[in-house]
Amino acid sequence: MTYEEALTRLETIVQAMESEELPLESMLARFEEGMNLSKACQAKLAEAELKIKQLEQTQDGTLAVKPASLPELVSEA
């Protein structure tokens, strides 16, 4: 599932939880799904942020991804 798909589904869940009279079991199931989607979105954003931090401009002006050093990866966690 892409970030955009997960975010759209998360928004749908929030709207349903705010507007519908749901039984407790359904509310809990939607809450759990929403939490999982939220974690997935956060992970995708963290991955994108790491890639952006790794971009560097080469001598010919193009962008390339530099390898992350171990301290950078540890500090991100």
C-alpha cells in the first residue's frame, strides 16, 4: 500500500469513527486498523526523509544518493 493509499484509508476511518454510531467491537477494530496505518505512514515518511538527507550533488551537478554511515542510521532510530 502506498503512503497516499494508507493516508486516504486512515482519513476514511477517522471520518467513520467521528460520524457513525458504531458498536464497540467495530470501533476498536477501526481504531486498531487506524493505528497500524498511522505507523505505516510514519515509517514511509521516515524512509523518505532518510533518502532526502542522503542526496548529495555531484561535481557535474546531478544528484546522487550517498551511502548512509552507521552513526547516521543509529541516530535516526
